[in-house]
Amino acid sequence: MRTIIVTGSAGLIGSETVKRFSQDGAHIVGIDNDLRAQFFGAEASTKKTRDNLIANVRGYEHHNIDIRDAPAVTELFKQHGGKIDAIVHTASQPSHDWAARDPQTDFTVNANGTLNLLEAARNFCPEAPFVFTSTNKVYGDTPNRLPLRELEKRWEIETGHEYEPGISETMSIDYTKHSLFGASKTAADLLVQEYGRYFGMPTVCFRGGCLTGPAHAGTESCTAFSLIS
Ligand SMILES: NC(=O)c1ccc[n+]([C@@H]2O[C@H](COP(=O)([O-])OP(=O)(O)OC[C@H]3O[C@@H](n4cnc5c(N)ncnc54)[C@H](O)[C@@H]3O)[C@@H](O)[C@H]2O)c1
């Protein structure tokens, strides 16, 4: 049976990832300590989703670990060791506004937490694909310089442009225009890329933007984040 580690497993993207792999009959090891409730208050808690996963999703095992806790993360990876087939890392502090309120927490969750997971993967399952949910915020102002043409209902990139099929990790990040949130996510994004390049691990960064779905534990500050992002 395949074992998949999902961080932020009770969150919007993490919980959908858990359900998807469960459909394939995988054993899913979820990590989520509901830090979201601490960021945005009780209304944004992902506890309900977590309880639902524990009660109803076949093959799901939950761990209330903080990804900043390197010894706990290491121990979990050690336990599952060679059985780990993939890691999907979605746990994060996800808000621009909140990052400015407490840069220390933002950076340690987004950057150091990612480093803890990469190190654990390097030590115990270096062959397992490591999928990181980065963000389009790493680009700063760069997307505004892409050649766009206006269609009836949307903007499209110019036909024949190298990014017409989609923007890959080769598009340069912008060092001149960032937010504190962009800085912590960029640090994590670069670490994930570098573990791929330097250590030869199969890592990838998905740089999404404005994602939502039925499991979104929305709150006022997150709505504002979505509108400005
Ligand atoms: N939703 C979007 O619009 C969007 C856009 C671009 C990128 N992303 C990225 O995708 C990822 C997932 O986003 P989401 O919308 O699912 O977020 P979310 O807030 O719904 O889920 C994140 C989960 O991680 C948990 N968590 C946070 N810090 C933790 C820690 N230190 N230890 C353990 N668990 C922790 C939270 O409790 C929460 O359940 C994030 O990395 C985010 O930056 C999201």
C-alpha cells in the first residue's frame, strides 16, 4: 500500500489531497495542528475538516504536529521511512496581512517548516516526490510584464509565447517587489528547488493563486487576501 505524507492535511488543499489519495487506496499520514485557528480565530479553524477526515476517510492517520517542530517531524518520517511514496506539503501561514503582523511566525512556519520537511525527506525517503504548494506571489511584479491580449471574457498570453502552455519554475521571481509573505514563501520555494537540484531529489513547486473550494474555512482577513492576490 502506498504511504503519502500530507502536511496541512485539514486545510483547503491538503484535505482535498487526502481524499484524492484515499480514493486510490493509499495510506495517508496527515500533519496539521490547526494553527489556522491561531492565525485567524476560531471561525477559521480546520478542526471540523480534520474530524471529518479522521471519521470518514479510509486509510487516514492524523498527527497534531507543528511543522516547526523538527524533532517531531523527523521522528514521524523515521517511523514511516522507506514506505513513504510521496510528500505533499501544503501547511503554511497563507495571508499577506497576517505575515506583517508577526513576521517571525510567518517565516518560521513557511520557510523553516519547509526546511524541516525537506531535511526529513532527504534523510528517510529521498526518492519520494516532494510536492510543494508555493504561490504566484513569488513572482512579485513579473506577471505584469508578460505580453497579454484581451479576449472577450479573459486575458490570454500571446500565442506562441514560451509560457502559453503554462508558467514553469523557469519564470524569474522578482526581487524588487515583494511582501513579507512573498519573502517567506520565496525562501521555501527556493529551498524546494535547491533540494531538487543539489541533492537530486524529485521536488516540484506548484505556484497557485486564489484557489478555493468547499473545504475553505473562510474568514474576513482571508477574503481580503483573496481579493487582493
Ligand atoms: N488557497 C489559495 O488561494 C492559495 C493560493 C496560492 C498558494 N496557496 C498555498 O497552498 C497551500 C495551502 O493553502 P490552503 O488554502 O489550503 O491553506 P489553509 O490555511 O486552508 O490550510 C493550511 C493548513 O495548514 C495548517 N498549518 C498551518 N501551519 C501549520 C504548522 N506550523 N504545522 C502544522 N500545520 C499547520 C493549518 O492549520 C491549515 O489547516 C499554502 O502553502 C498556500 O500558501 C494557496
